Amino acid sequence: MSLNYLVSPGFSLKGEVRVPGDKSISHRSIILGSLAVGTTEVINFLESEDALTTINVMRALGIKIEGPEQGHVHISGNGIN
């Protein structure tokens, strides 16, 4: 049995999709950015309660962290020492 289908072009689709951040990567980016020397910019940070707690812990340890604002975080790392 053979079936034939005729497929016609439809309409085009344009747009932008924002994929939510990953919780594990968000935690690691804050920790590693805090240990690095200099500025780290994190894009697509997942603003979950526990990831925000990680930011607050690092701030309590003296790390300057700006954000998060719409998934963007700026970390001024102090280095490992």
C-alpha cells in the first residue's frame, strides 16, 4: 500500500526564544566567578531560591556581586587566596 502526500509551504516563523538557565551551572558560575581574579559576567543565570542563596553566601564572604537582573550577574572575584 502506497500513500502519496502533497506538502505545501506554510507561513514563516520568526522570533526569539529564551531558554531558562540551568541550576547546577548557575551555582558553579557564581562559585567559580568568586574564586577567579577579575570580573566575571554570567548570562542566563537561573534565579532560583537556592542559586540566590549561593549569591548571598558569597556576598557574606566578601565577594562583590551585582544582580541578578534579568538573568545577568556581574562578579568581582577576589582570587583563591
